Amino acid sequence: MEKEKPLVNKKYLLEKFPGKGGWTYIQINEIKVLKRKYFGGVKVRGFIDDYELKDHNLFPMGKGILMMAVKAEIRKKIGKQEGEWVTLKLYYDELEDNSTNDFLICLKEDPIAEKNYNSATKKQQQEIIDWISASKNEDMKVERIAKTLDMLAQGSSFS
């Protein structure tokens, strides 16, 4: 089984919004905002230094930038404050959306569709995944997977 690739794995500066009660946060430019999610948030899991993050949310700051609030409890456990650097390693929270896995499993059943999908650009592949993942319910997801497989099997373009 292929090891999961992190969304980010690097050092970030802890910043703080000005004023009394301002949040301490990390600004993340590398993860794209998911427009299909409530307020464009992204659910992640991973680590900030050695502290494990579970069921954690990133929120849009505008201009495609996400932020992760770093609560006092977390800062206390890692011993860091505003102005200090932390190592952040994040993964999409897999429990949130299995659409990608479901689609890829179905794709393996149709060699022609799989070949056409694999010959698409990374951007086109991501657009397909995003469209399927944006389904509002399980029935819609199944319909979109079926439609996508049919279109790929026929060599239709998604552009």
C-alpha cells in the first residue's frame, strides 16, 4: 500500500491577530480552499510539532489562503507562542470524504476509462475528483461516478 503523502510538512510561523483576544494562528498557502465545503473550510489531521491534531479545521482568510487556529491548550503542550516556528504536518481527514477512493476503485473496473483518466492532466483529474466530491448526498455521488466513468470510457472531455 502506498504511503499517504502529507498536504504540508514544513515549518510555519505562529502569528496573532492584533488586539485583545486575538487568535493565534498559522497561515497556510499550500492547501487549496474547498469551495464545496461550508465556508470553504478543510478538515485535516496530523501534527503540530509533536502534538497530534485530530478532526481539525482550516478556515479561509481570503485570497485562497487558509488559516489554522492554534488554541492556548495546544500552544501550552508544545511550549510555543506567537513569533515562534512550529513544524506542521497535515493530511486530509479521510473520514470526511471517501469520494476519491470510491471513484478510484470503480475506475479500476474499466480499463479504458482508467487509461483515459490517467492520460488527463493533473488539473483535469483534480477537477473530476472535486466534482464528484461536491455531491450533496450518496445518491448524487453514485450518479456522478457513473457519469464520469461513462464519459471516460467514451473518451469524452471534461474541459
